[in-house]
Amino acid sequence: MGIGGKVPGILKSTEETDEIIAIDGCALICAKKSPELAGFTVDKHIVLTELGMQKNKDLDLQESEVKEIMTRVENALSN
């Protein structure tokens, strides 16, 4: 992980961005914690399980499931 590993080029790119969006797969919020631990503020945060996606070890998702979650993510980001 670039930010968590404090990779200089990725940290510089992150510093220059207008907005940081973290999309987490579950309530452990690892994607949000990584930039925060590096001193960045996450501007928008989404947890996929809160949008109805079930966490499991099976990555065999149906295209309709992916489209539905993407619609929910887009709606959440537009707020």
C-alpha cells in the first residue's frame, strides 16, 4: 500500500489532490485509516457493507450485483 508504506511519490500525489475518497469493504475501515494514519483527512467515506454488499470470501459476483453497488456508491458520493 502506497500511503500506508509512506511511498514518497504517492504521498506527494495525495498531498496535491483536491479530495480524498476512501471506499471500504467492511466496518473495519482499513481504507479510511491508512490515509488518516499518514496525516491526511478523508473527505468522503463509503463502507460497501452499509450499502448492502455482503462481505464474504467468494469473489464470484454477478454483474447485476456490481452494477447495483456501483449505483449506490455513485449516489453516496454525490451527496
